[in-house]
Amino acid sequence: MSAQRVVVVGAGASGLSAAWWLARSGVQVTVLDKGIVGWEASGRNGGGCSHYQSPLFKEEQRLWPQMDELLGYPTEFSPERIVMAVTPRQLEQYHYIAEMNNRLGHRVDLLDPQQVREAVPLAGDNCLGGIHYRFGGHANPHRTVQAYAWALQDLGGRIVQHSPVTGFKTNSGNVVSVESNGTSHACDAVVIAAGPQTGTLAAQLGIEVPLAAARAEMIVTEPAPMMKLGGVDGNGLYGRQTLRGNLAYGGGPHEWVTFGDLGPEVKPSTPLTRNLARRLAELFPNAAHLNVIRSWAGVIEMTPDGRPVIDRHENVTLCTMSGVGFGLSPASGHAISDLVLEGRCSFTDIDKLALSRFDGIAADWRTSKGWLPV
């Protein structure tokens, strides 16, 4: 009997992880992407792996320390994170997060200002304290996406880049082939994990996925002295210190955009880049002298309630991660593979991620939330 054939649309972290999990189960996998692997949000984020509010959290935490060994390639995963406050409001918020996580059994330590400065030498006298996640961590988005791709190919999976999907052929409600660049890719099942294009592609199959697209920006500084713990957040920023010492950080304000108006090159804007640099200097006064040497922008998608969708309709499995796709990718890929092969997630209850929660949503939901392009 021939292997099941699955086409995955989208070569970001979620799509590649799903493809890798499927290939591990003996599935014949083809991944199609309009650009190159990790070109959108999957390669343009802070690398955080600490999503305690997700039903996928326990699987995320179980898998990340194993990913280098499982994939056979480096992800640069590093455990634990510190979140530091520079305003009283931030400190109050972080203490609330610590109390909530400790109540749930996820250890978070409170740090006074001196303890933060000892752990984070780049912090300054404006630090009011912080918290230390004894779970989670961070990884290198670019390394990780490439690791997924290589590991998938080692298992016989195919990745076709620069191959935008133009349509689907169906039979009795199931997709039987995916059309791309004049080629028809026959399949027994489809995964659509195409970031902000997920809604547009799903609509071709009569499935409504409410999504809004936003431009997310990152900056990278010159190298700073290495800190013991490279994962430090705060002041509305997320990011990490790279293995070379660079500070790679992003965080709102995100600019709502019309995705169809954007070409393959999504360029950073000077006002938002300047805003990131200012807040990073406030977070790390002892690194404020460093120059910003690089910046980039990508596009993320957001559902109306800010939570992911992972759901199956007939033989189509949908995945849209609302800005948390990279960190959750080991677990989301596992969940997607389960849905494709078994129709249910084997390791946790993901009913709250079902698309049906948006049944009957108003057509003007973006207007009512103010999520409109400027």
C-alpha cells in the first residue's frame, strides 16, 4: 500500500514542523511556499519558547530541550527567561504573571532590582525588579526553521520554494490536488499553515478564517558583552542575545496592513524602528551606546481573540498561530500531524483552538476592534 500523500502549504515554522512530524510517521510530504522557508514571521521574531497560556504549553516545554537531537541540527535552544520592569505598572503586571504561573505549578521567581542587575549586567538603575521564568527559553528562529527543513528532507520530504498556491481541486468535499505554478500536486490531505494568507486560501474552499495582518519589526544591535542568560524581555519588548552578543529585539506597536498590498519585500519603517531602539535603550541602559546595525520586518496574522486556530475540516487541516507560531511549533506540528492522521490531538485538548468559536462573527469585526490599515 502506498504512503499517504499530504501537501503542506506554508514553509514557516508551523508548516515545516507539521511536515516533519508527518514524515516521521511515514507520510509522503510536499511543502509549498510562495517564497523561501521562514521568510515571514517564522524568521522574524524574538525566538521565545514560553507560552504558558496555550493548551500546547506542556508539549512545547517537553519538546524544546530535545529538538536538536530529534531534528539532528542545531536550534540554539537555551532554557529559562528573565522579564524586567522599568515602570511600576510593568512590575505589577509581571508580579501578577509570576503569581498565576506559580499557582499553576510553573515556577517563576521574583527578583528585586539588585538581583536583576546581577543576572542582567546590561540593566541600569532604572530597573525596578523582575521575574525569572524557570521554564521556557529561546531559540534561533533562522537556525530552527532551517533545521526543520533539513530534517524533513532527510526523511524524504520535498520543499518547493517560490511556488505560490493558486487553487485546489476537490472531489466530494475533499481536496484531491493543490495547484501551484502550473503543477498539480495530488494529495490525500492538505495542511494550510500559510500565515496571513491562510484566510485567503481557506476561503477558496469555502472555509472562513477571520484574520488581520500586521507588520512586525525587529532590530539588531552591535554585539554586547555576553550575559549568563540570553533571554531577557521587558518594556514591551521580546527578544534575545545572540551567540555573537547582538541584541535582537522586537515588539509593538504593530502596524495593521492589507496583506495583498504588500510585496515579497516588507521593509521596516523608520518611526517604528526608532521606537524599538528607544525602548531597548531604556531596558538596557548599559547597552544604550550600541548602534543598531540591522532591522527587518515581517507579516504576522491575528485572529479576533488573539489565539491560534488549529482545526480540521474534511481532509483540510488549518493552522494560524496569531504571533506565537515559532515557540509553539514543536507542539503545534505534533498536533497538526495528529489531526491529519487520527482526526484528534493525542496529547492535549485543543477544542478551544477550534475555528467554530468564530461562527457568526460580524463581517466588520476588524472595524469594531480598530484593526485597520493606516
